[in-house]
Amino acid sequence: MPFVYIVRCADGSLYTGYAKDVQARVAAHNRARGAKYTSGRRPVTLVYSQWFKTIGAALTREYAMKQWTRAEKDALIARRARKVRSDHR
């Protein structure tokens, strides 16, 4: 299953990526087996993920999100967090 995800690095920066298995990918980042960017910024924490039906759709979304500003990514993460909290009430 293709996902786009965002992790928050130990230095507070955000990294956006694509994975078929998000949990395995986050674990790889935390073992310094993920992206070069995250290897020196461990540990990372998953803050957003979105599932897609096709790899092409996930890669298109990943590319678009990588063009976003930090503020846009923060807003997306905050919206998702509010939705999760409201779903658990």
C-alpha cells in the first residue's frame, strides 16, 4: 500500500517521503537506514501519513508536498491531529 508520510526529526525539522510500509520506513529512518537527511537528525517521529490507491498518486502527492512551505506542512499536521482527536471523542 503506497503512503506519503511526514516525520518530525529530533531537530524539529520535517521530512516528507513515500513508502509502501510507513512503520517499517520510520523504523529504517531511526536506524539510519532511511534518507540521508534524517540519518543525522534521529530519532524521527511519524506526524502524518496518507494512504493512496496507486503508487503514481502517492508520488504525485509527495512531490507536491515537498514544494510546500513549512507553515503549510504544519497546518496539515495540525488538521490531522484535530481530526484524530475528534474521532476519538
